[in-house]
Amino acid sequence: MRTSREVLPREIVLIAADNIKMEDWPLSLVEELIPGLDGRLRFVRLRTASGILLRPVQRISPLEIYDESVTVATRTSAKADH
């Protein structure tokens, strides 16, 4: 059974690509979450080794292993900082 979770800012993710194997997908850092007009997460701005990319949320894959004890800004706390 596959479970999904929401991507978080500053999270490391893989960028999906149809023409390469999954183990060769590049790593990137989520810089910004971009919601659609309906308020749901639609795009993410990513920092890669070669620059900044904008990708649909369906084309990224969060790493399956992450440390829940590490403090990562969530959407709610990110809004409170502004």
C-alpha cells in the first residue's frame, strides 16, 4: 500500500524524469511551495546543482527516509514568519 504525505519547504526530493531510471533522478531542495487558485499545492520551486527549477508537485518524489526530530518549517509556521 502506498501512502503519501505533503512536501515541506527545505525538504530534499527527487525530480522525476521519464527518460532516466529512478535511481538516477537528480536531488533537489524544495525552496517554495506554490498553491493553485484552489489553495491546493500545485507547483514547487526547487534548487538543484544547476540552478532553480519550477516543477509540478506530481513530478517530484520526497525521500522515503526522513528524520522527524529535525525541525523543518511547515506551511503554517512559514506563514507566521511573514
